[in-house]
Amino acid sequence: MDFDKAVSLYRQDIKPAISKVGEHAQEVSTAYKAIKKHCNIPPSIARFCFRLAEEEDTKRDVQLRALNGLLQKLGIGVIAADLVDQAQGSAGTSVIPSAQAKPRPNLVVVPAADAPVADGTETDLTDAANTVPNPIGTENPFEATPEELNKQAGRGKARKAKDDGAEPAYGSGAAAVKAMKDAGKTK
């Protein structure tokens, strides 16, 4: 264990970084206090909404569905109109407003350059798939032919036999096995 290096890394890297984190945390805290004081928005709600704004769409949708479902089960769904809302002509607002649904992108199948164009009369995707010729051929491309198998060397009996007279390297597993075999022969 290198204690000197650990203390050096703490003093040179970790401690200054912690100080910087503290400075940034102070700036963030000051901004949330301004949101509370000047905007009249609770900081916890602002943090939650800002975190939602940074999420990707699918994760945000899951969180909003969960929030909506829990609020409905708790009986919290519509904020009654207060005097300001009534003065503005509003009868109340829903807790989670509805927004326009974002259109999802449509996926399009791009046919191969030499594939016949589908006319839309196919009854099944299999019919359409069978119209494209197999570029590999009808034989199984993963099976070696007998000629290829005969050309392969280094398998089975063609492999070079080990020389039992050679000494294995000291400290290797082969040396340990040989020593146990030799010990068994002497008994």
C-alpha cells in the first residue's frame, strides 16, 4: 500500500475538487433561493421539473404516467380556483396539464437494390421475403465441404504427439502433473 501517494492525491486532487464542488453547490443553492423568493415556486418542485426536462422522452413519459396515476389514486387531480383564478375567469386547473402528443417516427423498410418491388398484394411477410433470392445459395454456408475438411491440418491424429521425454518448465502445471505421475510410479 502506498500511503504517501494516497495522501498526495488527496491533497492535490481530491481536496481542491471538493472545494470547487462546494463553490458550485453554493451557486446552485443561491439560484434555488432566488426561484423561491422571486418566482414563488418551491425549490423541490423546481428541481423535480428541471430533472424531468433533462430526461429523455421515454423516461419522462414513464415518470409522468406514474405521477399522474399516483395523484389520481390519492384524489389529487384538480386545483380548485382561488380568488386570483376566479378574477381571471378560470374555474381551476388540472395538476398535470395535457400536451399535444409528439408524433413518433415511422419506420420504413428499404428494399435491397436487386430485390423485386413489392406491389402490396403479398398476403404475408414470408411471401415478400421469399421473393428475395438467397445471396449465399441453397446450400448451408456454415457446413464445410469434404474437400475443405481434408485440407485442414492440426486436428485429431494429424496433430504432433507430445514428447514425454521433454521436461516441462519449472513451476508450471505440467511440471506438477509430471511430478505427481512420477511419485505414483515409484510407489
